Amino acid sequence: MLTIRQEEEKDYQKVFGLTEEAFRNMEESDHQEHFLVEKLRKSDAFIPELSLVAETKEGEIAGHILFTKLKIVNGDETFESLALAPVSVRPEFQNQGIGGHLILRGHSIAKELGYHSVILIGHENYYPKFGYEKTSNFGISFPFEIPEINGMAVELTKDGLKNVKGVVKYPKEFGIE
């Protein structure tokens, strides 16, 4: 049985190791995700309630997810949204639904906090299970080239992205200009 709870400072070192391990053998990774989490925790984009860990009954941290603030910019208009990055599950716990539990709990908390949408870059066969669809369906694009099928968004509330169009602007900690 897993408990999903807000990450605490005492978890930081474990989450650092878990994140590094989770992405170690992933070809599409830049293998910087564990450093990104550290940078984002110190940023204005950080939302403590949306940094979640999945903990086993033995107290081992099996997974971590982070949602941070991002903006969608369209000329003079700016819309608030969230970035989901990264979701990390320790290799021996992968393919057991832990990532999915973290995503759904994160969506629920984000909605309670008043957020209407989440944007991510991810695997086209995984995230649609959680309601994600191509950002291009909403008129939202990224400031860099990615395959269209990998840029995705989900509406947390009904019509959460209605009339929201523009380019995703990540917090500077992502290193994307």
C-alpha cells in the first residue's frame, strides 16, 4: 500500500537519488532531471503542495512528481498553467501504476488550488490515459521544436483551456528561452 503525501525537506536527498535513477537509462533524457527538481524547489514557480512523493508502508520513497507554475503567453495576454515535470518512479517500482497515482493526486490538488490546466512534454502512449491531448488541439505551442504528439495538455476544469492560446513560457530554471 502506498501513501501519497507532500514532499518534505527530509525527503530531498532521497528524491534526488530516485529521480537520477528513474531517468538513468532513458534515451530521451538529458539526465539533468534531478538537478532540475533542486532548482525548481528554490524558484518562484515552486508550489510545495504540488511536490508529491509516493511512500511505501516501509517508509521507502518509490516515486515523486512535481508540478510547477508556467505561463502561456499570447501577445499581451498571459494565462496561468502548470508544468508537469518530472514524474519519477524508482526502477524497481515502475509499471505498477505509481506514476498514474501521483499524476491523478496532483491533478486533484492542483484543481483544489485553483489551477485549470497542466502542460507537459511526454510519451504519447502514456499521458492520454490521464486525459492529456495534443497542445496543438488548443492552439498552444512550445518555444522550441518537439514532435507534435509529445506536447500535451489537460483541462483540470471544464473548458479550462477555452480561449487560451499562445506559447508556453517555462520558468527560467528549465533553461529554456
